[in-house]
Amino acid sequence: MFKQLSALVFVLPLVLAAPSKRANPAICAKLAPVAEDLLENLFGGECGDSAHGALRLIFHDAIGISPVVGGGGADGSIITFNATELTFEANDGLDDVLADVGPFFLKHQDVISSGDFVQLAGALSLAACPGAPKVQFVAGRPPPLAASPNFLVPEPFNTTDQILERFASVGFSPPEIIALLSSHSIAGADTVDPTIPGTPFDTTPSVYDTNIFID
């Protein structure tokens, strides 16, 4: 219980109101019940499948943007337009994540946009995982206008050059890509090889550590 409360205290002061970049007490008060609900009833204070899924959802939503073909990025389109985006091969397995996370968004959609919800859930998921970095949550994303274009999410079968090129198109340097890959420390592969579903990427899938790079 203490871990959950401390996580709540940590995240909500980082609910910032653009463009002033100052904490907004009204927004914090509005989102406090949402955060508490997620911590207690979705994650249950554990770095389990729900936390892992919420973290994956952040990336698959946010990477849906391109200076060439468009897309809204971290706008929550993966929730609002899930009928389209779940058909993308790179989003295979996210139907289970949305089945887990989605009802919580529907419960709170009157106070939080889908884009903000995805980001808040992801920030709180990290708070549930020992060793995970602290990240800021910024509120204020408008509702998404359309589904993300297909073929924007890098896949494990892509070559290194393809992955570097895709990330570079949205401003990521190679060191930043490596840092981003560290999130797989608390992840597992459900559909890459269907004969071994749920296989973690390292030996400590409930702890955010550097074993992902060793194992």
C-alpha cells in the first residue's frame, strides 16, 4: 500500500499544464482518482502483465507518427481507433492489453483523453516495477483525429539499418534507441514465436534492470 501511495504522490505533481510548465492543482485533483484506480485495481502494486502491457501501449501509440505519412503520435488513437490499429501486424498481441486496460479508460473518459490515459497508465506502470526510471507525465493531449498509418512500428524482424532509419525519422539518436530498448527488461514475447508464448526477454522480468542487455 505504501508503494502505491508513494507512486501516486510522485506522478501527480508531474501533471503539467502547457505552456506554463507549472503543476496544475485542478488537473492533479481531477486525475488523482484515475491514478489511484489504476494503481490499486489494474496493477495491484505488481510489475505483472498489466504493467508490462501498459508500458508497451505507450510506445505503440506514440511511434505512430511520421513526417512523410502523418499520424498523431501519442494521441491515444490506438484506443479510439483500435478496430483499425489492432489489424497492424506490429500491434499483434495488443488486443489482450486493450482488453485489460480499456475498461479503465471507459470508466474515466469523462475526465481524461485517450492520449493522456495511455501516457498516465504507462507512467504508473513504471512506478509498479522495481528499478524502473521515474518519468514525467504531461496532461493536455486532445482527442485523436484518425488512426495511425500502418507500418510505423518497428518490428523485431527489421534489420538494424531499418530500425535506426525509422527512429531517426522521428528524432531518436542511436544511444536513445538503446535506452528505449531497455524497456524490454520487463517485457515478454507473446506472438513472435507462438510455440513459447509469454517468454520474457531476460531472467528478471519483474525488475527493471540491465539484464536485458546481458541475457
